[in-house]
Amino acid sequence: MRVGMTATVPFLEMRQVRRTMKTRATQLAVLAIAAVGLSACAGPRAFTRGTYEDPEQIAMLDDRWNQNDMQLVAKKIIESLQAWKQRDALDKPVVVLETPRNRTTEHIDLQALYDHVKTALINSGQFTFLDKAARQEIAKEYEYQESGYVDPNEATGMGRQRAARFLLGLVITSNVQQVGKDKLVYYKATFELTDIETTEIVWTGHKEITKAFKKKSIGL
């Protein structure tokens, strides 16, 4: 009797071990399938569908300088410069752009801001802007036109460029204050118009922008 009972015990233990192994195998299979599903959901993503938005519409997706800030600054400066010209009854001022100065901690495309202001003022017919950036290319073109390959009657030589009367400069500064979940971002863009002959600052204008943000959790 004892012998039969002794033989039965290992048999039962083996069955229990097999059941345990089968259960673990099933659990591992379920976990593997779940892992594959999660990896598929959390795999590389890309922006594949979009819509056109009105560039004049104010939209702030983060706490950095954006196109709306640029438009607010440009609008103020354009109106102020046009008022200055009318007030002083000037002829069409000839302006050249100074290298802009960015005194913030952000990368801000100040050339885009310059272009916004310049385009509006040129199209208004009230200002003339000279292309300082193209001077080297123009100098090369002068050399080519004087090389003999170009009809002398059509060649454009040196000594006919217009001289700038005013230098338009830009500097932008910022200040960031953050306490807990609250953040305040302040920008100040200042433009100055300098008389090149006298170095007198004949006009200056600025635009201040303050934006408030609250930190929130970003999750699935």
C-alpha cells in the first residue's frame, strides 16, 4: 500500500509542473502579443495630414516667439514709420537695413521680421530700400558687363548706385519669469532710423508683447 502511494506522488507532481509550465507559456504568449500591439501603437509617428490656416489668426502652440508676434511687431512699426514720414513731410526716404541684433535666448528669424516691414513700406510707395546683401553680386555683374561680352550701350557700369540716407536697425530683447506652473514671457522689439550723414536718430519705435502660460501634463 505504501509503495503504491509513493509511486502516485511523483506522477501528481509532474502533472502539476506541466500545468504550471503551460500556464506560464500562455501568459508569456499573451504578454508577447500585447507588447507587439503596444510597439505598433507607440512606433514612429509623423504628421501626415494637415489643413491650411489663416496666417492672421492668432495661435500659440508653445511658449516661443511665433509668426503672430512677428505680425504684431511689424504692424506697429509700419504704421509708426508711415506716420513719421507724413509728419516730417519728407520725400521718399532711401533706407538700408542694419544687421539686426537678437538679445534673447531664442533663435528668432529677425530677417523675416525685416522682410515683413520692408515689403509693406515698399509696396506703400512711400519708402525706397537698397539691397545691401546684393552688393557683392552686383559688383561681379559690373565686372562682367565691362568685360566686352556685353553691348556697351546696354551695359550698366559703376557710379550709378543710389546712396542711402537712412539706416534702419532692429534689436529684440526678452525676459522670462516662471513661478511654479505659471510662466510669463516678455518681448520688446525696438527699431531705430538713423540719419547716415549726421548719425542722428530721427525716429524710433518699439512694440512690447507679454504672453502668459500655464504648465500642463502631456500624456496619452
